[in-house]
Amino acid sequence: MKEEIFVYFIGTAGSGKSTLTYNFQQWMNLRGLDAITVNLDPGAENLPYEPDVDIRDWISLKEIMESYGLGPNGAQIACADMLALNTEDIKKSIGSFKANYILMDTPGQLELFVFREAGKYIIRFLNPDRSIIAYLLDPALAKTASGFVSQLLLSVSTNFRLGQPQVNILTKADMLLDKELEQVERWSNNPDELESALINEEASVYREMSEGLLNLIKDFESQGKIFPTGKEDFYGMADLYTQIQLQFGAGEDLMSD
Ligand SMILES: Nc1nc2c(ncn2[C@@H]2O[C@H](COP(=O)(O)OP(=O)(O)OP(=O)(O)O)[C@@H](O)[C@H]2O)c(=O)[nH]1
Ligand SMILES: [Mg+2]
């Protein structure tokens, strides 16, 4: 059996991580690709799918709030740190499925996974050589040039912090008008066009900061390219799969629809 590939879905709260995790699993399974889902969010309520491996079996946000007298934010941080204590159990449970693709749905707030130590630790513990980050950009923010750049900077920061291969995904593409989606795609392919849009966008702070920021983004060239997805009709799933294949040269041909 080939070594498994881990895909971590990371993005700001409500950016569509859980929906994409599930959609991608369904898309893969329909093509005979063996993928399981792992929920790493101890506070998840109403997940849109039934995870194959679930951190809530080991850690409960409510119990942590009650036992330590913490509010929801403090408890989220405590839970995030506790993830690291359960990595052996998580690894065993994942291993028992003998799946080829492990789809990791991360906690709502990005900083819990990206900026606390546990996220990095889990990635390294499970398999640092076969892990890719799917970084999700929310269209509510991405449709303005400054919002788009802000999200790319967060993506760069995630890349800097976790140091894994990364692919940028624009979620909920159906929520953008065709012309808005085309514009975001143009920005993602053409940094000069993004720069002009940013400078035209009003506040002088953009004029002062944009050149330096865009240079940073250009330096992380691959960060600029984004792949749109949407929950209807498996929109964008083939592109995501192709990016994963390109990264690991997994050599499985994409079967036609
Ligand atoms: N229209 C549309 N809505 C979407 C899409 N993907 C997700 N949503 C909606 O966006 C909301 C958030 O989606 P989730 O998948 O829960 O996002 P998340 O990042 O897992 O959220 P948290 O874990 O709570 O931070 C839900 O109401 C979804 O139904 C999409 O492709 N199109
Ligand atoms: Mg979620």
C-alpha cells in the first residue's frame, strides 16, 4: 500500500473547511479513491458530515469549560493545546482505516491550529513529508483587492508557520457574481493588476504599503494562485486533487467524470 497523504483544510472561521472536507471526500470516494475524514475541532457543533475519526471522542469543549471554569475562548485554547496529548490515539485510529487520503478538518479559528504549537506538532507527528495545506480564502473578504491581499498575507503567514506545501482555495465561489470571480482569478494570475486595484481602492495606507506587501506575495509566488471551489456539483474538486497529485507525484490518473 502507498503511504497515505494528509490534506489539512485551514482557513478563517466559517470559511468552509468542514463543507469542503466532506465534499472532497465524497468526490474522491465516487472515483474509487480511498479518503477518510478527521475532525480536529473539539468544539464542532453540527458538522455537515460524520467524521471517521473525531477528536471529540477524546476532548470535549464543554467538559473543559466546566472542569477548569473557563469561558469558550479560553477553553478553545486549552483544547487546542490538548490536541497534542492525543496524537498517538489519533494516529492509531487513522491507521486502522488504512486509507490513502486523510482529510483533516481543523478548528474554526485558524489561530488555534496555526499559531499554537499543537498544529505544527500534529503535522510533524503524523507525517511531515506527505502533508499538504489547503488554505481556504473566504469570498466575502476576497472580492475586494485589500481583502484579497489581507487573506493572502494570512496564507503566507500560515505557510511560514507550518512550512508545508500549500495550495490556496477560494471557497463558496457560487456566492460571487461571475464578474467578481473572474476578477479575483485575474488578480491571482496577475500581481500587477492586483497592485493597481489595491492602489485605486481609496486609503493612502494601501498606496504606502502595497508595494512592499505585493513584493512579499510575489516572493511566495505560489501563494498568489488560487483555485475556486463550491459545494454544488463538486465545483473545483478536480483542481484540488490535481494540485495534491502534482505535489506528491502520487501517479494516480484522474478518472474522467
Ligand atoms: N453558498 C455556499 N455556502 C457554503 C459553501 N461552503 C460552505 N458554505 C456555508 O458556509 C458556512 C460555513 O461553512 P463550514 O463548512 O461550516 O465552514 P467552517 O470553516 O468549517 O466553519 P467553522 O469550523 O465553524 O469555522 C455554512 O453555512 C455552509 O453551508 C459553498 O460552497 N457555497
Ligand atoms: Mg468547521
